[in-house]
Amino acid sequence: MTLTNIEIKESQVKLDSNESRQHDVNGDTLSIQSATAEALGTDITRGSGIFGSVMNMTNTILGSGILSIPYSTAQLGWVLALVIMFLGATLTLFGLHLLNRITDRLGGRKTSFGDACRQSYPWLVLMADFVVSITLWSISVIYMTIASSMLPDVMRALVGDDVSADVFYMQTWFWLLICWGCFAAPLSMLKSLWFLAYTSLSALVCVIWTAFVVFAYCVGIFDPCDGTTNDCQGDTEAAIWDFGAIMRAFPVFVLGFCVGPVLFNIYNAMDHQTTKRMDISAGCTISLCTVLYVIIAICGYFTYGANVDSNILDSYPTSVPASIARLGTAFVVTVSYPLLMHSSRDSGMHAIGTIVAMCGKKEQGVALTDCSTKIGNILFYIMTTFLNIAAFVFAYFQIDINTLLSITGAVGNVNLSFTLPAVIYWKMFEEDGMTLRRMLCIPFSIFGLLTMCISLWANFS
């Protein structure tokens, strides 16, 4: 493929091509990703449509956090929990709309938080890339730990309690090798998200089954107290006005919808990139996740009341339906891993390219962020291999990263979903004047900072 003529001006980069788009660039930093068809924003033959984008975003949002929703509902009462849940869904949707407009303003297939910061606040570029990379990598490690720890219980339910704990298929390391080596790591080596839409669809089926199991136990199709002599059902309340409990449960519901850190990768993989198509995808995703959250929250809470466990599946007796749900959850977090690792790797590569460009080697910096170049391709596989091996090692030795995850989740996930979209949009669209959308960015960014403080307090109180 031949290079397109590129004319560089002081305040913009103009690509001389009929299919090119004009981009504003601030500062004397890395500004062009590549001169391939991907970078020029031309259509790709294999991209995710709206359905694929919805599947990938839904899989990213749900993960294993959906299992803690009934417990958080028990801390608030079901009415108050629903109010905060809908508030979180609405605010998240607005944040996604801002990000959708930002990504469409950037254009192309190599957008990232770093690029968005470069167009608005260049001094935030490296910070944004590193926060995205570390946050999503940390969650990936947790997901591998969850998957490998769940599957021995599934095997125990299938083969019986009398099986020896020393058997290899009852060991977490065996299931870690299966989940990581057969699914998570290979899928994370892909350069595009379009194929992951199929695994995300399978993951959604597993979540729907879990929702059915929770519903079935609630309405009496299955006996929730099977095997117990006492009444397992506790009291339920509409609202519990406990400030500490509200502050601890608030981040669970608000951050339960966050998909901002991976939205740029979703946009990069979409076949026909427009703000409208991304808004439709985001709206369908948030609506679907809200329905699933409500079913599991209300049914799980009304099944066990105040006695519900922090993981709803731990409340249920050992049974085939619940064991299948546990198996499905392990599959969900396993196939969520490559979605998270994809964004973590891309942000890491972008950070390295930015550092090289800042050192005066702009062409090398550009090449490092473009997988179609030789050096970019090499960095792609080196970065992917390093992140995967590091995640495996941390999960295998069960190295405690809860503190790191608490900090990156409270600081990174919150700001990437609420604060940064608002401040970036405010700057990038300042030529629009004081529109309603820009004015809403002010309270929205303040909400993000408040949520960060609440999350930090909840994690360390």
C-alpha cells in the first residue's frame, strides 16, 4: 500500500485523500497514527456492526460484578437501590455520548484516550494512557483469579463432595491454565474486536442463564433453602437510610455500568463509524445491562433478603442449575479478559510511542503505534506477550493486587468514565460556544470527582 500525501500545518494535519478526514492537533507531539487504510478511517471489510458493538460493550460491563448486585441492594433497600441504579445508568449513558462525539471528532481506527487528551490537554496524554493500561490490566488479573477459583467448585458439584482435593482437576492452577491458555491469552492476541463479538454473545447467553436461575429461585421453581434446616430468607426493606452503607454501595451501582475505558477500541472496530451508530449501541447496551441488573438485584434480594451473600451464587445450595451458572460466570470473565487486555495493550503502546515522539523521534513514535509497520507489529506482540504473562503470574501466585485495583478502579475507572469525557469535550468543542451539552459538562465533571472520593472512601474505610 502506498503512502498518501501528507501536508502538516501548525494547527492541523490534512490528509490529501478523497476519503480522508481533517483533524485538529494541539502541541508539537505525536499526531499521526499511520498512513494505512485503517488510519485514514476508510471502511473495513470485517468490522463490528451495532450488534457486535453492543455484545462487546455488554460483556465488558457485566463481568463478575453483576453477582454482587443483590448484596449491595440489601445494604440500601430495593427502592433506594433502584433509584441509584437508574441514576448510574443515566449518567453513564451521557458520559458515553460525550465519548462518542469525541471519538467521531478524532476519526480513524487508532483513536484512544491519549489521542483525545492530545487534542485537548496534551499534558494529560501519558497519564491517561497509563491509567487506562494499568486499570484494565488489573481487572484482567482479577478475572483470571475469579475464573480459576470458581471451576473447582463446579467440578465438586458435578462429581460429588467425596472427591479428593488433591486431584488435578480440583486445583486452581489447572483451571487457570485452561482459561488463560486456551481462551483468554489467544483471544487477546487478536488485532481487532470484531471476532470477540461472537464470544461476547456466548457470554451474554451465560449471563441470561444466571438471571434465569436467580429468577427461578425467587419464584419457587427451585428451592432456595434446599439442604438447610432453618429458614434461609431474611427480611427485606424498601429503603435503609444508613449513610455508611449508602456510600459503600453507591460506587457498585454507579460504576457497574462503566465501559468508558474500552469505548475507543469499540469505536475503532466499528464498520461504519458515526456518532449516531455509537449512541444507538451505547443506548442498547445500557438498557440491556439495566434489565439484567434489575432482575438479578430484585430477585436475589427478595429470595434471601438481608441474608444474601456478597456473591449471590454462594447463597444457593449445590445444584446443577447453580453450578451451570457458576460455570457460565467463569466463561464470562474469561472472554471479558481479551476485551480488557486489548485496550490495556493499545494504551500501553500509545504511551510508548508518545514517549519516543517526545524524545524527538516522531517517525519512530508513529511507527510504534501502527501495527501495520514492522516495528509496530513487533511491539504489538511484545506488549501483548508481556501483559499476558504478567497477568498469568499474578493470578497463579495469587499476588495481592486488591489495593492497586481499589486505587485504579476508584481513580481510573471513575475519571475515565465521567470526569475526563466532560473536560475533554469541553475543550475539543469550545468553538460550539456555551451549548447545553458543554454546560452540562461542568456538573458532570464535578460528579466524577465526587464519585472518585466516595469510591476511595468506600474501598479504604
